[in-house]
Amino acid sequence: MRIPVVVEPTSENRFRASSGDPLRLQAEASTREEAVQKLRELVHGRMKAGVQIVSLDLGAASHPLAPFAGMLKDDPLLEPWKQAVSEYRSERENDPETR
């Protein structure tokens, strides 16, 4: 497992290693390497105590109108309606007053 760690100098020539959520921990030491090692030990300690990091897969979100898709496919009025829309669209596109 890999987690991002921020290592930064603090006052008096010391270094702080910090991790963010879900394991918000930090350790200070006189060198960068020591600070990171102390943080590693803190993380291992939490894991030995039973902390587990898991991923939660929520899946793809469905569109709110998805349940209605295709609901008119067997409706006998669907094809005449489509034809009427097509004819109206053609009339509007060819009407010089609507341009």
C-alpha cells in the first residue's frame, strides 16, 4: 500500500512527516528519513490494532430518467407522432419567414 506523505521542515532544524485522511497522523524528528520512519511505525501500529483501509465501489451512477427509457417503444401512437414531428420540422425549416 502506498499513501501520500508530506515532509516539511519545522523550527529548529526538525522535520515533520504527515499523512492525510483516512489515517491522519504526523511524526517529528531531526531528519527527513527519521520523520518518515516514525510515521511508517505509527501507520503500522494502527494497522496492528485492527485499522483496515478498504475501497468502496459505488458503481456507475444511472441517469435519473433511465427507468423511463424505451417506455413508448410498443405504443401504437409513437410512429405517427414521429412522422408528424418530422413533417412539422420540414415545414419550419423550409418556411422563409422563420429564417
